[in-house]
Amino acid sequence: YERFIAALEEASKDTLYVLKKKSLK
């Protein structure tokens, strides 16, 4: 369960990073 939460957090971080990159362009 904890691994699942950690994976979700990592995925959300990557998503936010990509969204920020796209918004900057």
C-alpha cells in the first residue's frame, strides 16, 4: 500500500513537471 502511494506521488510529480514545462513554452 505504501509503495502504491509513493508511486502515485512520483507520478503526480512527473505530471506537474511536464505541465510546468508545457506552460513555459
